[in-house]
Amino acid sequence: VNAAYEALQVPAVRQRCIRQLALPFTEMVKAAPRAFAKQVTAKLEQRDYSQVGRLLQAADDLPLLMDLVDSPLQTEKVRTDIHNAIRNHVRDVEKGVWQHWEARELQQMHDDLGALERIDTCLDAHHGFFDPAWTRDVKMAVCAEIDALDQRALGYMARGEDHAEAHLKDLALVLISLGQILDDLPMYKDHARIKISNVLDCCQSQQPWGFPLLFKLGIILEAGKAGRLGKDGEVVSGDQRVGQVLVSEFSHFRDVETMRWNEEITQKSVQATAAEITAGRFDPRTNKRSKEPVDQEKLLEGFGKYQEVFDTYLNQWLAGRLQLGELANKVLKDAAVLQPCSVDEWTERVKDELPSLLGGVFAYFTIHKSGDSYKRLHDLGSGDTPGTLSLTRDNLVRSHDSIIVSGNSGGQRRTDTTIKTDNVLLKPHNIQVLTVLRMLGYDAPEDTSRLQGLQSHVMQIRTGEGKSIVLGACSVVLGVLGFSVRCVCYSKYLSCRDYELFKDLFNTFQVSGSVHYSTIIDYAEHSLQEKGDIRQLTVDLLSGTLKKTRGQERSPEVLLVDEVDVFFGADFYGETWHPVASIEEPEAREILEYLFQNRLKFEQMGARGALQWMQQESQPYQALLRKFPEQESVLQRELWKMCEGLQGYKSHVYHYNFEKNKIGYKHLDGVDYSESYGYLTAFSYLKEAEEGRLRNKEDALQQNLKIVVHCGTFSFANISPARILGVSGTMDVLGAHEWEVMGRFGIQTFSHMPSVYGKSNFRFLNQTGGAAIIVEDTEDDHFRAITEEVKKTVTQGRAVVVYFSLPCTLQRFTSSTYYQQVGKKHLLEETLSHRDKDHVIKKAATSGQATFATAAFGRGTDFVCLDKRVLEAGGVHVIQTFVSLNKAEEVQIQGRTARQGKDGTYSLVLSETDLVTQLGIRAGQAVSCSPEKLYRIIDEARDRKWSAECKQLDIKVVEDNAKDALTHQYFDALLSGNATSAMRKFKAANPQYK
């Protein structure tokens, strides 16, 4: 050591030693700019523009590397090369858009337009790469094409019936061309939809021949007989599918779609349906379930009453002796004489009228949705056989055996056939009718109804088999009986969709004010608002203006639940809700802006140092103390949370929506823009403002830079509806804990309804031609296996949907080289717009398509398969890449395939690391097992893990309920107007402010 020390005293030796030690680092630094440029090029090839944007920001720091080495680095040249590479990439994508448009390769054109849209979003802060005005020329070209097709279609009808009839094939081809734009170019979907509606409206308005022509057109499109011809002389499958998409999307063809559905479904007799219903009862004292007899005779009696009323109303309307408004008034009058009703006194008188009320409601639903079409077809009938319609060239044409329309051939075969005009009626299936009757306790024993009233009840209905119709009909019947009804669903998108189905009925039957559809979270908010506005009352307390307030008395409410496993699972039952009050003083904004502008200084100080500095030096903070002299502890706590948030905002994950000008957070299958993470959200807005990305900077900052004070903690476990009636597609796999929780909410009765479509064609462990379960060791091998399974499936002409547990796992997969090996692919993400989600979902079940999604889309997402190639090849294949701890989630994911009687398969492609770390399965155990044995092992391990988590959940719920009780005590004190008591209880409910 001494010798080395002495040697280093010589300057030449010391400098030589330093150079040798620095040599490896110097070489790394010298290589860094080129490696950086190579990474940018790779991300451009992958079209990962968000990462390109981050690299561009980092490129500004490349000159800093020059201080680390002696020799000059060409950092400016590298930056220039990077910018040129991006510009060349943008030009190539723009060129591709036009090439695909000329070739009418619309799906590829959509991919390129989407790439340009992402470039505009991700590189917006770096000007000069892409001018959004460029897309104007594309828009003009596409819209001009749409307008030209529209005029051509209208021209066929402008010269009268004979001309339109003679050019039926041409009209169908024009609609297919418009449908391709509608289906493949969502950016121009609205314009295409307007023009298609314009054409169909025009056809519908031509009297008396417009409706027969429109019906004939719909049958041709539905049967896939319009479009370009392939080499085999048949219409290409892509055009067949577009024709079916047109029929499914436009209400003008609603009767054709209903007819197809009715023809596909073999209606079971009501006697057979009733015989297949099973039921049971849960005993909360023993936590055990037992079978319970079903009164089939009573249910059949009720169905007979229902059918008689339904047919009477329908026939009266068809004969012109009853208007829809009169029908609704009759139902309202019949319901009025039964009021007042109570769920605690569910009398035989009320129960006896349920079939009649339901018959009237469903008769209205059927006539409103399909009555006009039925009447027109009925009037067109030949009269030879009552209830049938002859379809010939001179009247209507049966698609599959009377007319062929294709690209160059308009030949027609004269073959007469008949259809039942009743098939055009959108009538509820007898299973749905019996479900409503049983749910409303029609067949419950008289002594049970007298002593217990209407019982809470859960019904199992297989996924995709009409739960929305059951819940809608229940809502109307309960509404006309005078009940307040809340129909809740985990998804805002699905809740809005289901509400729209029955919206007209709610208005006509005068129950729109008493029937509400919402998410589970919104229901909790509504329940709280009925008591009072805790947010405003908290502001009044803090500002010294609290007055006595009269809270509203909560009315008894019947809760209808879609997918009860979510409602009673950890995502809701085990969660809490924290309303916050806003102090919107200008000083609050000044404090937040000052902290953010000086964040480097405060980050070095740390949260506690920043707090001390702000307390002593911040004039806005001192001004707030003067405004709220009694609330120093509250303001100090909020200032501490601001300083703490400043330390962590950089890693905060959120989604900014330019159109909404709001920051939101991923929640289930969407983004919640009402959710806030306090000052982390505030600093995220300031970050977006600094980078110039806010659409309306002043509006966004004004709304979000404020002090947020917690009002307390409310537990979702403490909801108290009068009764709960629920439906589920996964009741068979609910665990003991879910049943125990449902028992706490008074649900003791449950039923299993048979399937509308009969035996399921779903295949998992019993599938042929594919592995049911694949387990790989490393993440790299896991991703490789997923890709191989996807490629194998799509080469068979099938479609595949792949589910990942979390967005971060999906992101790692899409960033891998394996994802790039998949050809035709889409990502289904929470942050997509409704337009883009709709596009991805509708494309998912098409031949050769791979769709990658998170588990949030494994429930309620309807991948409707209209592609003949997919169906013939075995249907949609679903791959799950993780093990669901809650088996109900797995069943829901499985339910995305083999829907409505169609074929479909499912497989698990798993990581052994996950099995070991998450489920405790022994390493190597999964490799040597048969699929059946391995699935049993996974099931047992999952049950053990889920049971342990449920125990922890129960402990959490007890703690949350205690906090809930303190918060309600505070709420009551606020309503009483006693400021001293309210402040004491405010700090008890929010101990952080003590």
C-alpha cells in the first residue's frame, strides 16, 4: 500500500493510472449516443411512440456526456440523426396510409392512421415531426368516397320500385362498401353511419314498396350473399361478415336480426324449462347450503297467466283495438290498486297479479321493439297459411335459397319458401319469464311470503343469455308497484348500455324517477347524498358557518345486482370510500404552484424539511391560517401531504384525456375521471401544464389546485337496501366466504336457471388439437409460449383473445420481441376511447385476429362472432396467462367464448414462477402432471390462498366498519349544527387531523 501511495505521488504515474481506470467507463460513454439512437430506431419499428417520446426528452441531456470524457462526442449529430429518423418514419407511415387507401386495405390503413394519432399524442411536446393538418386530405378523400357511395345508393331508389328492385345487388354492394369503412375505419365511422342511415331511411320511406325491399336487403346481407366473389365463386368471408355487422348495427334491420335469433334458438317447452330449474337455501347459522323444491306447478300456472295476458295485448294491438299508450295505462291501473306495497308484506294478492303485470310489460316491450315490423310482414303474407309468409321473387326473397348477390353475378334462382312471421317478434324466452316470476317470489309458499315478505334471491343465468332483460323487466314491475329500485353493475359502460335497452319503457310506465341504473360506487354515493351533503357541511364547519340541516329520510330501496360475485367480493364489499371537501381559496393554488416550481429545492430538503420551510416562509400559507384561524392542525396536515406528494408525483401513474381535459385512473374496464389521489393528482396537472399538454390549462388548474380535506371513511359493507335481488353467471363457483357475506345481507334463497341454448359447446380440459394447460419457467419462456399458441390458433383461421392479470404485465409483453411476431393484433386497454374500444371488441372475433387485454375485460365484454371462417374452424379461443385467485373471475373469462351456443375453447398458459410465489405450488410439480391433475392442484392451491385472503378481508371489514361508525357520528353532528361536537367527532373520524 505504501509503495502504491508513493508511486501515485508522481503526476505522470497518477494520470496514467486514472486513464486506465476510466478506460472502460469512457468506452461506454462514447458508445452511449449511438446506442441511444439505435434504441430510438427499435422503438419506432415497434411503433412504441410513448417510449420514443421519453427518449426524445432524454436526448436533450446527451451533451452532458461530453463533460465525462476527454475526446469530443458527436451528440448533436446523433440528435439530428434521431430527429431525421423520426421524420422519415412519419413520412413512411403517411405514405402507407395512401397506399392502403388506394388498394382499399382499410384495416392496414386504420393501423397507420392510429400510429399517426399516437405520434401526435406522444410527440406533441416536440414540434415539427407531424402536422395533424396532414390528415385533412385523408379525411376529404374518405368522406368524398362515402358521399359518392351514398349518392349512388340513393340513385337506385330515386327512379322507383322497379329500378330499385332491378338494382338490388348493386344497392347491397354499395352498402357493403360503406360497411367496410364503418367497420375498418373508426375515425370515419360516424360519417359512414350517417350516410348508411340516410340510405336506409330513404328506403324505409318509400311506400308501399320500401319495407319489402329493405327486409329483402337485410336478409341478403345477413345471409352473407352480397359482396365480392372469391376464387371459389362464393362471396369472400370478410364481406359476408360486414353484411352481418350492418344488420346487427342498424335498427332498420332489427326485425331481420330478431328473425335470425329466433330461428337459431330451439325454444324449449315451458314444462321442460320448469323441470330443469333447481333451487336451494343458504343457512347463515351453519354456513351450509341445502336443496329446496321448486313449485313447478305454481310456476307453470303463472306462466299460463302471463302468456294469456301477453297474447291478448298483442292481438288487440295487431287488430288496431289497442294503442301502446293504452296498454301502459292498463298496466299502471292494475298496479295502482295493489298499492301501497311493502317488501315486508308480500301478499298473495300482489303475487297473483305478477304474471299479468309482467305480461303487460313484456307485451309493451315486444310491440315497441318489433311490433311495426311484425305488422308490416303480417300484412304482406300470402294468406294461404295463417302466421306464415311466402318469400318469392315477386314478394320477398329467402336469402339462402332464393337469391344470390355477388360482385359480378346477379343471377337469381326461383325457389319458394316460407317463414313464420312470429319470428320477427322480439319476445322474451320462457326461461326469462320464469326467472322474473321466481325472482319476485311468485311461487314462494304463502306462509313464507306472509312471515318474511319478498325474499332476497340470487339467480344463476349463464353469461350472454339475457340478464339485462330480466333485470329491466323486474325494474319496471317493481317500479309500477311503487318501489324505489336501484339496478347496479360493476361497469359504467354496461350499466348505460342496459339502461338504454329499457329507457323508453321506464318513461312510458312513469318509473324513470324511481328506477335508477348505476355503478356500485355511484350507488354508495347516492345513498350517502340522501342523508346530506357531507362535503359542503365539512367546508361550513371549517369556515365557521355551520348551521343545522335537515337530512332527507332514506326511502326503502330494492337493489337489483348484476353479477353478485363482484358486489360481494373484495373489489366492493371489502373497500371503503373517502369523500373529500374542497377548500378552493386562491392561496391553496399559490402554495401548490410554488411547491411545484421549486420542486428541486424541496426534493433535496425532503418532505419534513419542505414542510418546515413552507410553514416559516410561505406567505400564502400564513394567509390561509388567518382565514381559518381555528384550523391550524388541519392546514398543517394538508401542507405536509402536499410536501409528501411532491416527493412521489414523478412515479404517479395516470391517464390524461385531451378531449375531457381531465386526469383519470384505470378502473376495471375503463378510466374513472372522477377519482382523485389528492395532491398527487394536483401535481400531475401541473406537470401536464408545464409540458404544454393541457387542452384548457386555466380551467384544469382552477378545478384541481385546491386543498382537499378528508370527511371520513365509509364502508361499502354497510349498505342496507330493503331487499337484494341478483343475477350471476358464476354462482356455481362462489366460495364459502361469498355465501357467508351474502347471508349477512339477508340472501338465503338461490336458483339455477337452465340455458336458453341448451348444452354448452365450451371446451377446456376436454379440447382436442391443443394443450389445455402450458406451464413455462421464466418470463421469457412464458411470453414465447403465449406467442406460439396465438400464432398456431390464428393460422387455423380462428380468433384468439389473450388475457393478462395486470396492465403492467401486458405492457411488458407488448414491449417484448415476441409481441412483434404476431401479425394481425389489437390491444384492448382501459385508456382507449369508447370508439376505439368498440372497434377492437367488434374485430376481436374475426378470422386471424389476436386481441390482447387485461383481466378487467374478462367480464361483460361481448365478442360477437359473425365470421363464418372462425365458427367453422372451432370458434374463438381464449388464453388466460395467469391464475385467478377468485374462480368466478376465471369463469367469466371463459365465458368470452362459446357464447350463445357456439363452439369455443379455452386454455391456460402459465408462469411456473407465479405458481410457486403466488400459490405455493412446489417447483417442478406442474411439469410432470396431466392437465386434469394439474388443474386440480391449481384449484386446491387457489382455494387455500383465497380462503386466507378472505380471512384478512373480514378483519379489514371489521376495522372499516368501526371507522364508518365514527364517520356517521360526525355526519350526524354536522346535521345537528353543533360545531363543537362536530369538530370533536371530525377529528375522531379523521385522526390525522388531531
